Amino acid sequence: MGDLSEIGDTARLPANIDVFPYLRDHVFESAAVFPAVESMQRLAAAARDLEAGLDVATLLDGAFGKFLVVGEEGAIEAFVEFKNLGDERVCAALITRMRVAGSAMTRTREHARVCFVRSGMLSDNAEIPDFAESEAEMRVPAGDVYRELVPMGPAYQNLAGSVQLCPAGASAEIRTPDIAEADGPLGSPFALDAAFHAACVWGQRYSGFIGFPVGFARRHVIRPTAPGQKYAARVLPAGSERGENIFDLWIFQAESGVFEIVRGLRMRDVTGGRKKPPGWILEKQ
């Protein structure tokens, strides 16, 4: 299609979302919602279509706004709005329209936004932080995670073994399912989604609230993760505010090194305190 400089400072491309059955396994308060990791996948694919030379492996200033509810219909009408920021960054936002009740008017809702960098991946320290098994003060089996802490459907139950927790961070194993419809330029979305689950478990244990990803500072996809593989995740707390935790995380394989790094992941209690962690996750061991 060319690049954004050829069509002006802004552009919109249709990005209708096929509602595959596995998407209904991603739930929040009993409603199926489109995952943040899937939104990033769609934005990266649309950006690559817009500008072939754009490096979609470097994502900055991610923000996940309004939930996008996944209904029973076969597709969700959406579009991606691009803005040329003029400093080697292109901002992309996933947006839907909704009809105002009792009116012929419509309004837009932004569900996800990221910036891509034309100049390529920014430098980052790919060294995996050390996390000795002996440091863990609690080990939460993956079955308990998905039964009581992060109630996802089968397609998104991708933590394996036990999540190891200590005040310094969390460590977890991940298995990515082999679902062809989820493939995209950023690799398997399930690896990062499972790492978010580990961050959520840490927050329930040490901060006493259920965090949901609402944004990040930087994401570096060094090598795309693949379906049907095993990975490990390290999640380290990097700050906190009222009702929000900040993390850095790494996804890697011991024999192959780091696949991706996320800096400044923000996990927030989006329920306003209505939902609380179960008492056992807070108990001293």
C-alpha cells in the first residue's frame, strides 16, 4: 500500500475481526472479551500492510482501553486508525463504532493503541533475570490458577506446572496451543497472555488485588514465539501505584534464549475493588 507519508498524517483501514471459537475462552467477569495480545497482533498486521518496511517487532506506549466484548456473531466490525507522529513513530489504534441507544447516532470506542518504530528495535538488555527455585515462598499449581485466580477457558489456560512466587517476582512455564487462526507477525499470542496471568497471580499474592493488563512502555519481540512450544517466563515487579502494579517480563527458552521482553507492563484493578483474591493466596506459608 505504500507508507503513511504518501497518504497523509492519518489513515484508516478496515480491520474486521473474525470471531473464532477459541476467542470465547478469554473471559472477564463471565463475558468473553477480545484479548490485549490479540489486539496487538491485529494492529501489527495492519501496520505491516500499511507500510511494508515498518518494524512491527518494536512496540511503544501500549494502552488497552475499553473492553471489546466478543459476541456470538461471526465477525466484529472494526478499523485501525493510524497517525504519523513525525518522529519515526506510527501510532495505531483498534477502534469500533457503536450505536447510541435510542438514536441513529454512533460513537467510536478505542480498545487498544500502540506505536511502531520505523528505525527498528530499540536496544534492550536481553539478559534473563536470575530466579532460583529455592527463593519461591509459594508455588501455585496451574490448575488452581485457572480454577480460582484467573478464570479463563481452555484455550487460554497456558500456564504449566506451578507458578513460583516470591516478593522479588514470579517464574512460570508456558505451553502455547497449536491454533492456526491465532498466528500473526508477533508470534503466538498465548505466550505473552500466559505471562500476564503470572503477573496477575503475583499481584493477588503481594498486592491483594486482581490486576488486568492496561498498558506497557515497551515490547520487544526479538523472535516470535511459535504454536505448540514450551517457554518460560520471568515476571519482576518494577513499581506500584494505588490499584496498579508495574512489571518487567521476559519470555524465553533455556536452550534458545530470550524471545520477547516487555517493560513497564501496567496491571490494574479494573473492577474498582469489587473482585477480591481468595484468602488462601494471601496466607503466609
